[in-house]
Amino acid sequence: MKREFTADTSNQKWLTDVTELKYGNSQKSYLSAILDLHDKSIVAYVLGHSKNNDLVFKTLDIALKASPGASPLIHSDRGFQYTSYGFKHKLVDARMTQSMSRVGNGEWENKYDLLCTRDNCSPITPTVKYFKIFFILFSSKF
């Protein structure tokens, strides 16, 4: 991807990650999402209680079903789900190209910055960040 986090058309470049959401008394959920870099829309998401391959695989399956024939470049961090044989096999089957962050780069840690404009962005706390991610998810095309 070479840090070019823009796309000229839909389904040209997707960005994906899993975000941990803490709630209640030390409870956790995990949000796996795929974002289209063309219009910053959420192509697919899955919320689960385990950060595992199944969570990521389901998200990719939903994205591919929602975008038949799409074969975008997909960018992620180097998490175990994205380096697994199963994920790579799914990408080959879908004729997709994989791109990954450099080790320790954490590009996706600033994922909210990709969803906002210079006029409405400000430093945000994790709670506000999660609220904004959920707002974007539930006001999207779903």
C-alpha cells in the first residue's frame, strides 16, 4: 500500500483490523471491521467475544458477499489472524492482494483519523473513539 491510504474507486483498497472494546466489569468484546478507503465506508463488521481467526474470516466473508466480484488490495497489521494460512487462502480464492504494516508500525491504531476530516478531528479518548466507530458503523449502509 506504501502508505497511500486513499483509493480512486470503491473496492480498490480495503483496510481491516480488530479492535478490543472493554465494558462492564473487566469484560471484552472484539470488533472486526473492513473499511473501503474510497469513501471511508464500512464494508463489513463482526462483533464477537474472542479475538480469533473465525472473527476475521467471517468479516471477510461478509465483505466479499456484499461486494461480489471485488478483488481489492486489503491492508492490515501483522496480527496472527492476518498471517494465518486460512486468511491467506481466502485471499487467494478471492484473487485479492494482501498488504501489511511494517512490524511495530501501528498504522491502524489511528484508524479513526481515516474516518474524519481535518475540520472535525480532535484528540479523542478511547471511549469517544469507540462511540464514533459505532456511530459510523450503525449509520452506514447496513
